[in-house]
Amino acid sequence: MTDRPALSVRNLSVSYDTPEGRLRALRGVSFDVQKGEIAGLVGESGCGKSTLMQTILGLLGGAAAIESGEIWLGDTDLLTLNRRQMRRLLGDRLSAVFQDPMKSLNPVLTIGRQMTDIQFRRKASRADKRARAIEMLDKVQIPDPAKRLDQYPHEFSGGMRQRVAIAMALMAEPDLLIADEPTTALDATLEIRTIELLRELQEEIGCAVLFITHHLGVVAELCDRINIMYAGELVEHGGTRAIFDAPQHPYTELLFACDPAQIKERSRALPTIPGTVPGLIDVPPGCVFAPRCPKRFAPCDSLHPRPVASGGSDLVLCHLRDPKVPA
Amino acid sequence: MSALLSVRDLEVAFPIGGLLSRLRGGPADIRGVAGVSFDLAAGETLALVGESGSGKTTLARAVAGLGRNVSGNVTFEGKDILAMDAAARHRLRRDVSFIFQDAVSSLSPRLTVRQLLEEPFRIHGETPDNMDAKIADLLDLVSLPPAMADRRPHELSGGQARRVGVARALALDPKLIIADEPTAGLDVSVQGEVLNLLNDLRERLGLALLVITHNLNIVRHIADRMAIMYLGRFVELGETDTVFHDPRHPYTAALLSANPVVDPEAAPERITLEGEMPSLLRRPAGCEFHGRCPFARELCRTHAPEVTQDAARRFTCHYPVGVASFLSQS
């Protein structure tokens, strides 16, 4: 056993080839997810969350190119693996739960068939695999698992389907689980049940979880640490409590302020972040958030901020927090 | 206060099963909405809250005259919607418009934004002389730049597509807008924009809004009143503030307590619900919530509770939550 983090992303840059030019979707992203830790990844649509997830899982499309960086899963650099080696890893040491369980489950096969199929690596009898599937369904609190195993996905409710997807993802007890907005399609009561379940299973299995979401309440309840992305860059990361107490990056601060759950007094007019996310084909030389930032000052337009530790955050990409930049 | 929309004992049935199962004595239909009554005044916002499958969308469609097998009474400006013929229903669409849940897929991918915005006018046989100005106005109303008119849906972001949907709903100056999950899938920063827009239009144009959502944080900010649905019925309906601060029905209390709190320090006290929502095929006897209710007693298993009505709300429960404070008030 080494003390390496479960996942370590180093200086990752990914771009897409588009008719208008090279779209630089991820630029110099670095972060770690420690063993047994649940890390949140938060950001608006188009900030690069999905690109990051696809890069880690090796699912990037043909128009995408990895320009630089390393992705370490324990002591394996995923970016040096070929397709076959990557394939061997997926569903074993690395697995994922996606947003829509109806789309990730095969509608024409029974749950049981799908749950035994994905155990193809195990040398065990069908009965053993079936027993393992029943055990997993029981763990995700599906009542009467032996009977439910012979049913099709459409016979399950939305919340149950997502729990089945979680059971399948955790079946091989992976080192890292990537959960891409797994509760977005669920209602409040189911959402809480699902994240509580995820936490219990995570503690039992001891895997690390990268939880992608834009629901800040879920991050606050579930995650040990959070990573905040904006326009292809990681702008802040640190312990959940520290960041919620005192966000260091102006974007984090505004994002939190926009969340209706954060506003205690009832108000008909909700805050927004004026302006739009910049195009990523011609990325401005300065800070990417500068055009929308209420706190921008002289260096923001021309100089790209360097990562610094500030307050309770381990990394902030903002000139305001950099002691070497004069105010 | 006269109601713009008045709904009484609304039921929506879905036929199920084949001849064989019916001969065996199985039910011929299930009731997706089972006896719902409420009023909505001009300029008012009512939020419908409930789990998926509780009948929110079915109710909204029936209210807009889009449902089949609907019984009960729905009047809009004193006219009975359910008794309308096709032509009258067609005219009703001018006054009652719908914002659909999935913004991108509710827009035809083959049409430009301009054509999408012209569509409501064409459907109602209107060709205003100043169509271009109308479209510019609509785009302006939803804060989209005029250049957007020539884009197609796939070239729009989620928030922009949502705003085109809102502009379409507003094209013919409706009196009631039914918005099905108007902010689902939107980022928090954009979500505020769409909600502020709807609220602004409500104030300026006196629109009535029926908003379906499962985001309780939004409900708290935008809705005057809220209704909580379970198995096709309202278990509680009341002023938003009242319901939030002092829920009566255990299901409401459970929903409110499940709302994730954006404060890592807070350890909220949760009311945990057992099991899943029962199937509509087998509605439980007595109070339909008793199987999942942490406070259920013997009476709940056998007798369906009556509606309790007071000034600010109504609910259906034998043993309402916080009943002590309720008694001391009355």
C-alpha cells in the first residue's frame, strides 16, 4: 500500500477541435481525491465538469485532444494506458454512476442479467454471481431483491433504478467511483435517501468518490472537500466546511449567494451572476472570471492569476488572495 | 377575490390492462389525479410540489384542457373547460399557455428561434403587420439579444432555450401560465434569471402562475401558496410561509425536512419515510400515506381522514404534526 491519493489529476488540459477553432475546455486542472474521501465537483454547465469526467473515464470523443497532463489512479497513469488496458480497469478499479439511470440500464434485459453480466471478470458460477447481485441489491435497500432481480428496469421507480445503478457500480468495490449528478433527476426525499445510502456504502467499501453536481446543498451534506470549476479552470478547492464558511474566490462567493437555499429571508427577486461565461476559443490572457467579477482590479485583465492558498482554501485562483500582487 | 381558475373534484383516469385482466376483475383504470380542488387568482403564484408520479404534470395538463378521461369541474374565467368543444379549446390556448419541462426538446430542431416565436401567431391565424417588431419585443422581454432570432435550438444553451420557451408561452398575452419544472437542469445563476423573469411578468401583466417543481427552495421564494401532492391528491394546501414554518401533514413535514441544507455545520432533524410511494393500482386503505408515515396509528389504517380547513390552509390528516400549537391558536 502506498500513500498515493486515490485520484490525482495533474495539470490536465483538454481541447476540442471545432470549425471556429480550438476550444480549450480544460486548462491546467490539478486536484487530488484522497482514499476514502468524497470530493464534490461544482460548476455551471459548460465549465468542463463533463469533459473532466469523460477524460478520467477515457470516454472522450474523437474531436477532443488531451494536450497535457497526467491522471493517476493510485499508481497507474490512466493517460498512458491503451484501450484494452483502460477497459480492464473500468467497472473494476474505476466505475461511474450517471445522471439518468434509465439511459444507463439496458431496457430489454432483466436487472439480474445485467448484474451478473458485469461480473464477467470473476471466475464464479452463475449461482454465485446471482447471489452477489442479490447481496448488492439488498445493500442498496431494494426490498425483496431475489424477486426484483428478474424484473426489467421499467418495473423499478426512478429512485430504485438509481440505487440499482449504484449497486452495479460498487459491485467490484472500485478504488474510485465517479458520480455524475446522480440525484438531479430525483425528488428531495429520494435525493437525501440516495446520498445517505451512497455515504454508507462508501464508508463500508472505503472507495473514494468524485461527486459531480450543481446542487450546493448536496455538496454541503455529502462531501468532505469541494472543487469549484469555472470556464475550464479549477478556481478554488478546499475543505467543504472552510469554503462554505468563507469562500475565497469571488466566483464561489457569487455562486453560493445565488443559491435560493442560502437566502434566509423570502425574496421574490433572486440574485444572479450578471454576464455570461466567456467563449473558450480565444481565452482572454487575464483571469477568466474578470469580465463578470465585481471585485476586479488592475492586474485581472492582463495577468493570469497563479494558484495560492488562502483562508481555509488550499487553492484559489485569484489576484485578490495573492500576497505578491499589490492591491 | 374572484378566481381566474377554479378546479373542483378533478379526476384524471388512465385506462389500464386488457380485456383479459378486466374479465378477471382487475381495475379498468387508475386515477392519476383523484379529486383535487383549488382556486387560482390573477397575479397569484401557486406551486405544486410532490414526488415523481404524484400526479403533478397530469393535473397541470388536465387544467390546461390537455387531458383525456378527465372528470370534475374546471372553470377558467367562468367558462367550463371540460365541456368545451375543439374550437373553444383552441381559443383557450391563447389564454392558458404551457412551459414544458424539457426546454430543448420542446422546441422543434428544424425551426429557427424566429419561426418558433411566429408559430403561436400562425396557429391562431394571426399575422400581425409588425411581426418582426413583435418578435424583437418578445426576445427583449426574455432578455435575449435580437441576433438569437436566427439560431436553431441546438445552438442555444439550456438557459437560452428555456427563455425561448417562456417567450413562446408569452407570445399571445396569456392570462395563466403553467410552468412544468421551469428551472430543472438550469444552473443556480441562470435559474434566478428565469424565475425573476416570470415574477416580473406576473407583476407587470397580472399573470397567474401554476408552477410545478420539486425544488422547495424555489417554492419558498416565488410562490404565494403551495400544494403538496401525494398519490394524485392534495394532502396539504396553504400559504407558503405558513406551510414552511408549520407544516401539518407528516408528508409535508418529511419533504421539508429532506430539503438539503447548505450549511455543513447544521445537522437537520429529518423525518425519514419508509419505503416507496405505493402503486396507484393498489391504493392503501384508510389514509393513503399510513404505510410510510412515522406517526401512523390504528385509525389511519382503517379510516381515510377528512379535509381540515382553517384560514390559511387545508390538509387531510388524523394526527397532524404540531397539533398542540394548532390547538393553542384556535
